[in-house]
Amino acid sequence: MIIVRWILIAGLFLIISHYVPGISVASFYTALVLAFFWGAVGVLLRPVLVVLTLPINILTLGLFLFVINGFLFWLLSTFVKGFAVDGFGYAILGAALLSLGGWVINSLLESGKKHRDA
């Protein structure tokens, strides 16, 4: 199930790069690398950033999480060859679309799992 989710998130990176003009992904291999690092950054770095920015998150009623996700999206573009983001606004948009798409993918996979278990 993890491999299916990984491949779907990689496909999501490709779809986002196709529709958002400021984001480019060179190949499916690059998208797979991005999906792997997006998961790793989400597990290792994002919780630390959320805790460190907790006061500003409270003041903005959680909207600062868009900035954190955009920063992490942009950060990936600095060290993954073949992935480029033209500006921070595109990074925030890409991260928001990726989060929305990831939510849809997780929902579909979980509902499929419930139907198989029943």
C-alpha cells in the first residue's frame, strides 16, 4: 500500500507541474524522488517547524501552515535536481494542491481498504 501511495503522489507532482506554470518536474523518476523526500520532510521536519511556529499559527488560526508547507515545497526544489519552483507563491500553491491531492488519495485508499475488509 505504501508503494501505491508513493507512485500516486509522484503522479500528483507531475500533474501539478503540468497545470501550474511556475513548477516543473523533469521526469517520472524525479517525481518519485520528490514523493519520497516530500514524505520524509513531512515526517521529520514539518512537525518541528509547526511546534516552533505555534504562536504565529495560533494568531493566524492555522493559516501559517500554508507558509510552512510552501517553504518545504520550495526547499525540495533547492536540492532535488530536475525540480524547479519559480517563486514562493508558486511553492505555496503547489504545496496546497499537493496536500489536497494527497488527502483525496488517502481517502480513496482508505475507503478501498474498508471495502476489502468488510
